[in-house]
Amino acid sequence: MSATTSRPASPTPTPNPNPTRPVGDLLRAWRERRRLSQMRLALGAGGSARPLSFLETGKARPSREMVERLAAQLDLPLRERNTLLLAAGFAPAYPEHRLDDPALGAARRVVDRLLVGHEPSPALAIDRHWTLLAANRAVASLLAGVSPELLRPPVNVLRLSLHPAGLAPRIANLGQWRAHLLERLRRQVEVSADATLADLAAELAAYPASDDAGSGDRRPTSASAFAGIAVPLLLRTEGGTLAFLSTTTVFGTPVEVTLAEIAVEASFPADAATAEALRRAAESADAPGDAGRARG
């Protein structure tokens, strides 16, 4: 992507492999994961429980229309809908392209505009595994002290945040922020059944926890200031502790696998002091002759 500080090589799409499990086994596994009875799933898909039972046991084969209705009722990610179709002997319904493919050019431009337009506040784009795809200039200014190993592509944003050699030592409310990220990741694993995300969750959960004691910065901004509203990120810097609230933006009507898995994570200043610090940092980066002026 253009006009960003970080541009890892566009990942090669992971094609839906030829499933080793029968379509009936996949349907039953997803139904149980969604905690649906055969009756409830069948009625939601416009059918009845008996035919669904035959599908799950392999006594009957579903039509393409039935697979698509069941996948929609199960709220499967597009990637998993393709897998289900393949298991039933049909061609995938949703295309998948590399991020640098011309077919995704319009979407890349949208992401670039979101990232650059969000400056001087930090924002970054990630894929389904929290791999960094692109970031604006403000992100780089917050990575002081991070191990170069964690910044070598492919960069995992959650690992970068919670690893002891990453941002973790500078997060003033690490215990709270860690719990928030782990719960968010747990929900993603529950929804997607993604083995890579499950492995990442286990890895992050093994990192040292924190009681948030001894932050050393006692200015008015604190995690308690946002109680009942949102979980902030409180990041220590040389100029004091910066406070951020975050949002996630996704494409609303994707019918392509890669596009459906892209998210833009944008951080907003949670107080006036943070907003002013970001403004000063941006002005310094834009000063004539400053190396920070260059973009990736």
C-alpha cells in the first residue's frame, strides 16, 4: 500500500485446500460450535431437521443452494464458506486475490486514505491473523525500544503489543490491556475456528502478566477514567503517558475473501495532552530535513 511507513510483502492467498473431512462432518462441527440444534439450523435455512440429519451423517448430499443457505445461517466467514462448498463437491463462490492484485486496487486506495487521513493519530491495517499490512507514520513514532526482531516482517500486531520485548514494558495498564486483547482474540477463535489464531492466543496467554503497579506516571489520565466506557491503551513515552481509545473498521459488504479479512485499527487521543503530543510529533516529523518525513 502506498503512503505508509510499513509495507510488508503482500501475502500470498491461502487457497481453500481440498477438505479431508466430509461436508456432513463440517456442517455438524460448525453447528455445534454455533450451539444450534439441527431443528433450529434447518428451520433458519428454510428446511427441516430430518434432511439436515441425513446430510450430517452422509446419507444425503446437499445441493449448492442448500450449502450456501446453511453457511449463511451459520454465519461462516467467506473462507469457510468456500471450504464447505468444496467439501460438498462444488466450486468456491468467493474469489481470493493477493492484496497487490489490481482487482483489489480500489480497496487498497480506501485503506490508504483511512490510514493517511487519520494522521497524526496512529492507525494500521491487519489481516485475519493480526499480521501488519500497512501503517501510517504515527505508528512508527510509538515503537521506540521495541526489539528489531518483532519488527521484521511479517509483523504480528498482537505479539508486538504484548511481548516482553515489544510494547508491553511501556504499557501502563498492561494487565487491563492484555485481558482486553486476549478476550477479543478468544472471541475470534470461537467464531472462526482458526488454528493459527488459537496458537497465537496460547502464545500470548503464556507471556508474563502484570498488576499495573508502579507506572511512575501519575498525571490525571488513567485507566479508571474510562471505566464503563472503553478499555484505553496507556502508553509511556519520553514525553509522558499517552492515552488512546481504539476503533476497528472493516468493509461492510465484501464478497472477496482477502477483503473480508482486512481491518483498520485506528487509535484516537483520549485526552488533550495526547492530542497535543501527537500534533507536536507530526510537526517534528514534517520539519525540513527530518528523516521522519520519508514515507514507505
